Amino acid sequence: MIYTILGLQWGDEGKAKVIDYLAKDFDYVVRFQGGANAGHTVWVGNKKFVFHLIPSGILNKLVKVVIANGVVVDLDEFIKEVELISSETNIKDRIFLSNKAHIVMPYHKLMDKARENKSSKAIGTTLRGIGPAYADKADRLGIRIADLFISPEELKEKIARAFEVKEFLFRNYYNIYDYPSVNQMFDELLKIKDKIEPFVSDTERLLQKAHKDRKNILFEGAQGSLLDVDFGTYPFVTSSNTIAASAFTGSGIGASSFANIIGIAKAYITRVGEGPFPTELKDETGELLRKAGNEFGATTGRPRRCGWFDAVATRYSANINGVMEIFLTKLDVLDSLESISVCTGYKLDGGKTIDYFPSTVETIAKVKPVYTKVEGWKEKTFGIREYNKLPVNAKKYIELLEILIGKKISYISTGYERDDVIVR
Ligand code: IMP
């Protein structure tokens, strides 16, 4: 059985908690895109873990985790996380890294920073080198994990070729002179190679065999569908495809195996970084959501922008992914509100109202959200684990979202503990 889990908003939908909750039914958890730009916070008891690369299912001792070919890997971060986890749980034969995954090199991170600093239209990236690493992959200048195991001369030549134009730009366009030389980067890679080697394999073969042996495999999306490089709010997006289809190319398992797709959406919506956000609340309600939901980036610590649930955007995402059902998270964050608004349409500049997500950020930036306002429940839902125990208005809210998105909300999370989940 294969399941794919992904965010339907601008990331930070609470995927790590969902995956950690579901991981008990799975033998493998796989990451297939993105890199250390993701930040997963998982609570086990009162212990907090933050991972950027390694799938969150690792804390479940029976689960094996795979960083597949579609991910761009910061090797220092990978080793740091491996060391953190090994002090907590046995990792022997439980972590697999694709030899076809691309390496985020020091010049990718430098370039990410340089571009963000210089541009008058910064994206607000996580500065983890993600965009430049994917650009090199597409430009056929990437260094892959497998390249650590070719001859040293060939590896050094690849680094030199990839670095040539970047060095020119650093010196002559960005005025950056403090960067590692080809020899230094080569030496660093050789140093880390032995630490990486035990984890490296043809993960597509591993996963194909696991699938054939009827193992249960969970694909974990990073970021969110509105940050997808094709379907998101381009150019204010990340540099990978974050939607379900990316799981095929990012792992090497055939598309026909991916029928079960669960979309994750928060009971409200947040965004970090720049870009249009129609339902953003810049008032005290936004502040309340940020505080109650602890909406600060796990990777960068940045405060997240908060707003009302956007049913237009979420329906768009649900359809692009072909989700079967929805996992709604952080319902309890709304507990104290008198009333709650849900965006059901967008009013365009000329006055016309639309119910679909526009294709350009220029249009999205100008739309005015059309809201349906519902009564809040003003009761604690925190930690409730049975649907019948929810306040009537909370049930009404969930059922309204279901109608607007057009998909069943099968799970609702009401707290940070792994089992604070209602299954309907
Ligand atoms: P990048 O992925 O670092 O290039 O950043 C591009 C955009 O994606 C920025 O707006 C980031 O804030 C956003 N982004 C990247 N990763 C995440 C994530 O895991 N959660 C939320 N936003 C993210």
C-alpha cells in the first residue's frame, strides 16, 4: 500500500505531526522533493525534535526512512540530523539516501543569499541553497551523491565546471570574495564521504522491492502545493514540484501505484516569505492566530503571516493533487474566536467575483476575498479525540469546509501530542 501526504497551502500545515501519527502503520517513509528548507517539528511526550531533511517517521522504531532522488541534500545537515537521532533511537539499516539525489554545495547557499540580498524583488527564501541547487540540476551542472564514489579526478573536475560561472558572478557581479575554493570543497566532500556511504543506495530499487513485497510506504511531501514551481504563486514559490505527481519522478515508483493521496490543511492558513496572500490578517486576529498556533518558522524562526481559511486556494490544491481525503490540523487554535471567516471567492479589480485561483501573482495580489462568516465555538477542543465530543459550531465549521473544498475531512488534529487526532 502506498500513501502520499502533502500540504495544500503554503507549507507548515502540520505535516510532520500527521506523518508521525500515521507512521505507525507504515514500513517506509519517503521524502521525494525539497531539501533542508523544510522544517518538521515533532513532539514525543514533552520532547521536541526539529528535522529539516530526515523524514519525521524516523522516531518510530519500526519505520525505515528514505531520502529519494528528487531531494537536494545538504550533507552537513544530513550528518547533523543522523547524529541527533542516533542519540535517541537505533538507526541501523533504517536510513537510506539515494545516490541520484543532488548535493547542495556551499556555492548554492552563497548564491541563494547573494541573490536575495541584491534583488529588489526578493522571494524570501529559506537561504538553504534550494533554488540554485535545482537550477544546477536542470542545467546539468549538479553534483550527485553518486559522484562521491567516482574517481577523485572526475569529481574535482565536476566541481570546477559547476563553480566556474558562479565564481565569476561572485567576484564580478555580487562582490563576494569570501568563498571556498574548488580544492577546499573537494576536500570537504571526500571527508564526509565515509560518513555518508553506509546510507547510500539505489533507493528506487529498494522502494520497488518494498512495494512488490507489499510493504506499506508513506510519501511525505515538503512545503505546500501553493509553493509548487508550476502551480504555486510563481515566482514566489520553491524550486521543486511539491504536488503529488512529484512523488513519481522523485522516487522512481510508477505513477499507477499512487492512488491514496491525503491533503493536509490547517484550519486557517499561513505563509512565510514574500508573495500575495489574499486572506492575510494584519490585525490582532492575525496576531492571535500566530500566538495560539505558535506560527514561527521551524527552519528560519521567522514569524508566519496568518489569515482566514481560503477555500478557493485549498480547493485548487486539492484538485491539482487529486487528493482523496483531507487531514485538517490545528482546529484548537480557533477555540477562542467569537466568529470565524472562510474565503469562498475572490472579487477582481473590476468587481467580478470568481471562485477559482488566478494564474498570476499580479492578479492574486489585487483580489479582495469574499467571506462567509460563521459563529465560533469558544470552547476548548484541545486534545479532543472523538468527533461527537466537538462543540456543535466546530462540527459545523468542519462540514462547511468539506462542502467548499469538495473532499471529505477524514482526520482532524486538535493538539500537538501524536494521538490528539479525531478519525471520522
Ligand atoms: P526556498 O524553498 O528556500 O527557495 O524558498 C522559497 C519560498 O518557499 C519562500 O517563500 C519560503 O519561505 C518558502 N518555503 C520553503 N520551504 C518552506 C517550508 O518548509 N514551509 C513553508 N514555506 C517554505
